[in-house]
Amino acid sequence: MNLHVVSCNHQSSGLAIRERLAFSSAEDIQRAYQEFHERFPTSEVVFLSTCNRVEVYAANTEEDPAVVRQNLASFLSEFHHVPLEEFSEELTEHTGPEAVQHLFQVVSSLDSMVLGEPQIVAQVKEAYRKADENGSCGALTHALFQGAIRTSNRVRTETRLSNGRVSIASVAVGEFGKSIFDTFADKLVVVIGAGEMAEETLRYLADEGVQQVIVVNRSRDRAERLAEKYRGQVADWQQLDEWLGKADVIVSTTGADEPVVTMARFELARSKQNRYKPVFIIDLGAPRDFDAKIASLDDVYLYDIDSLQKTCDRNRKLRQAEVEKANRIIEEETQRFMSEFYSRAGGAIVKRLRDDWHSISQQELQKLFSKLSHLPAEDRDAIERTVARIVNKLLHPPLEALRDESKGGSPNGLLDALSRLFRLR
Amino acid sequence: MLNVSVFCIFASYLVAFGFELTRLRGQGWLARTLTLGFATAGLLAHTLYLLARASAENLPPLLSSSHDWLLVLAWLLMVLYLVLTIVDSQLAVGIISFPLIIGLVATSWLLPETSARSWDPLRSWAMLHASSLVLGTAAVLVGFVISLLFLWQNERLKQGAIAKRSLSLPSLEQLARLNLWAISTAVPLLSVGVLSGIILTNWTSENVWIDPVVLGGTIGWALICGLLTWQLSRTRTPGRKVAVATAWSSGLLLLAYVGLQVLTSAAGVSSVHGAKPVKVAPQAVTLPTKSANEEGQK
């Protein structure tokens, strides 16, 4: 099997290199496939480019000098105009069954920065689709990527690797927010502060259908940028109490040294209009923006960064416990893929052997029938069928041995022996 | 011949509850199948028992006795549990419903199996009274289960605990809405039950207001009406307080309808709902099978 993968991922290299080697646009990818095929016309290739990895899967059914680390690395270097020596040592390489196992691990998110994250399957599928669109897939890469998708499905359904959320914002919204509210579409979200964490949380809330967003921030510029992104509105810092009273969801990420919202301030704000309306508060400030005592009020669900972090850690540990099970599935699927591959590889030899033997039997039968011209047509048919059965029975043991050998690994030795013994060229 | 007793029903539900409890530690498909299997078997026995009782007493189970009325109530809750579990197998409704259903089945043992009176002349009114009360009480008990689920979910959220995958709880918003629906359904049904009861007593010319079961039941009905009025009169009501109030009102109504019947029966106090002496273990009822019918015909 001539399959190679060169990889530059979050474990082997820094973001600075990964950014430079990434295929960032659809045009980039299309040009990469064109240039690769101009250089290596007989090779199959799939480029997988995400924020955490840039990988090149190259394959050829025949021995091909294109599919070696040096050539793949040079291609990346020349395509992106990044000197080879700047990243050569950060590239990892896998070949043959190891390359298959690597892809299966990648697609099952075992190689991801966040174990069990679901996006990688879609990213691998997209990479495969683009390669196919660009005419870059062949028998081997089709089988390889279809096997990868099958493996990721098995890992997802047979293990709990994707259970539980592991980012603070997703835990807050997914584990707690969705247990408080049935829908977020009619909820008013008030964001206090406009930092990165606020933006990440808003992204999750937007995915849940949030439509009304108010950003309250001391710096109006940053608030406007964030509000514009999520089609929200900006309110002055002086109006904070008014919005505290109206909010269903509050996301707070100020960098204040002491609580911005004290118990008295919160109670006063809520008592004016929405005393008993449930409110979900995500306090991502460190130190906290909300007085911890507020959590003791009825219908107030307050989560600070520490409690959310603990939940993330617990979920991460639960996922870690599933890694062994996922690896077992990947090993099984790798063996299955290799066995099917070797079986297909031996197919050509098997066909030639069968064709040769049947051809010889036909030649001998013609000679026999020319001598026994008085034989009726039914007798001739009966003789032909008998001889065909004899040939098939004689072929059965070697073909069975070849199939068995394929299950254990490459049957190259046996194929070579068959070719030499029966002069199959 | 098939022998079905209240014990069969009780035991099946108890075993199903035992398997249901394993969900607290994460449930596998086997335990889930066994829970559903025993619950279904129990419901089948329950149905056959009620049919046999109706046939033996020549009256619908709702009218034949308080014992049967209570078993009909438990049957309704069991059907609801099974439907919900089939729709969403992860829903944590069984943990709370099973003790309630098992409690109702066990209590039916303590109630008289025969009615103290004949309803023949007023059968339609009696049927309306009994059926609206059983449906109304079932709605109140659904509200009770929903309230406990609300308090469970509320506690989990307040503690910041992760939800178990094998035990899914609806959102607080959904539970609050369902609670309001349950109580809104219960109030008209119970009102029809109470009013038809008053009309019945006028015809029978009895002073039922000294009957502890009638008096307690009417107070329970008034409580549920008050609860609904309280919920509807405020645009925003604290969710936890509503759940606590519903749980208490439902508990009191159950105590009034069931507990007082048990007490009056045990004490031998006269009641329009039957005051026969307590029977510790009802006899198994015998269901005629096809072969038995054929033998009878011969």
C-alpha cells in the first residue's frame, strides 16, 4: 500500500506555522489540487485544513515517488512560499496502516485539541467532498475516507466520547440554560462587558435562537462591535439597572475588581418589574461581577466561572475514560480496512489466474471436440460444465489461502509466489 | 382459568420500580426493557382485574366500590406513565410516578370492595360524579408529579449539578407551563365532581356535610381552586413557590380523598362512599377463559 500522510497539527507545531500552511479559501484549495496534479498526475490526494491541523493524504496504488514525505513537504513549502526548513521538523509522517489509523483517530476526534469535539467529522467530510469535486480521489482515497466516516459513526454511537460539554460557554448554555428555558427565541439577553468570553457565550446563545441582545459596556466602541455582530443594541452603562430588571439571561464579563452587581442593587432592579421572572446569570468575571449571595434568591440561577470550570473538568475526565474503547474500535476498523484493501489488491492476480486456467481448459476442449465431432450438443455442454467445475475446484484452495493471508496483513509473498508459479504477468 | 389479585399488580409495579431506580446510577437497555416489561405486565393484570371486578359486581369499576375507584385512578396514572416513557425513554417521570401508583394500589387493599349503596336509580349522576372526580384527581396527581420534577430540576440547577443522561428532566419553563395546564384541567373536572355530588345528596336526602370524606374532599377541591386562582391572578409567580404550593395542595387533596376513606373505613364511621369493615387482603378474582365458557355451555 502506498499511502502517506504528512501532518502539521496543534501537537507538533505552533499556530504561527499552521496559519501559514493553511488552505484558507476555496480558491486556495482548488489551486492546490490543480498544482498537485500537474506535478504528480497519477496520485490521489486529499488536503485537510482546519484551525488545528494541515494534513496531506496522498495515495497511489502503484509505487510512486510523489508519495513520499520529502515531496509532500516540498509541495507545501512551494505552494505557501514558506521555506521548508521553517517547518520541516514540525511535520509528522505516517505511512501505510499507520496513516489509516491516524485518519481514523483524527476523524474520531481523538487527535483534537478538545477530545470528543463534533466539528472534526464535518471538516473531514468537507475535505473529502472538495477533493472529490476536484477529481483528486481514486479507489484508495474513496475507500479510506468512507472508512473514516464509518469509524467516526461507530465511535460516536458505541462510546460516550462526545458526552458532556467541555467549554465554559457551552456548559453554561447547554447544561444549565436549556434546563431553565424551553426556548431562547423570546428571551432578552443582556451582556455586561464585551470581552472574548462574552462573544463566545453569545455565539452559543445565538445558536439557540436568541434574538434580543443588549450590550452594556463602559467602552461604547467595543460594545457596538459586539452588538453589530449579533444584531443587538448598545445601552449606556448608566442604564444597567434598567436592563438588569428586564433581562432573562445575563452574561457578565467585566474586568472589575469587585462585584459590579451587589445583592441590594440586584433586588432593587428586579423588584421594579420582574421580581419573580426566572433569570439565568452567567458570571464569567474573575473576580466575580455578581455578589454570590444573589444565587440564593428564588428563580435566580447564577453560575460563576469556577463552577462552570469544574463542570468542564468533570466532563473532560468522563470523556478521557472512553478513549480506550474508542481506540479499540479504531484498531478494528483499521484492520478491516487493511484486510479489504489487500483483498482488492490480490483481485487482479486472482482474475488473471482464473482467466488463464479457463482459457487453457477451453483450448483443450476445442481440440477434443474437433476429434469427437459426432458428439451431440448436449454432451458437449455437459463436458464443458464438468471441466469448468474441475477448474473452479482446483482454483478454490489457492484463492482461499490468499483470502486468509489478507486478513493477517499484506499477502505480497503469496501473490508473488502465485505470479511466479503460474507465470502470471 | 386466570387468577389476578391486587398483589399481582402491586408486585409487578414494585419490581418495575426497582429496575427504574437503577436509572439513578445510569441505566442500561436491559434494565430499561425490564422496567417497561414489568410495568406493562402489571398494567395488563390491572386491566384484567378491573374488567373482572366490573363483571363480578355488574357495575362499572368507578361505581362498584372505593377500592375499585382507587384502582381506576392508579390505572390512569400507569397508562400516562407508559405513554410518556414510550415517547421519551430518558424522561425521569417513573422515579416519582411509581411510588404514587404503588401507594394507590396498596391503599386500595384497605378500602371496602363493595359499595354501601345501590346506585341504580341515579346511575348516570353517580357515574358523572365518580368519573369527573377520578379524572380531576388524576390531573391533580399529574400536577403533583410535575411539581416534584420542577423542584428536582430547580435543586439540580441551584447546585450546578450535571444532568444524568439516563434521567432527563424537562426545562423549568416547560414544567411550570405543564403544571398550570394540569391544575387548569383538574379544577373544572373536580368542580363537576363536587357539584354532581351535591345534586346526588339532594336526591338521596342525606346530610353528607358531616361525612368526613365529603367534607375533606370539598376542602381539597377549594384548595386546588384557590391555587389556580392564585396562579392566574399574577402575571409572574415564583416558580419554586408554585411547585411547593401545588405539591402541598395535591397532597392534601389525595389525603382527603384517599386517607379519609381509609380512616373512616378503619374506624367504622358511616360514609356515603362505603363504610364496610376493612378487608386486609381481597380475594383473587377469577377470569373466565374460553374453555371455561365452553364447559359452562355444555
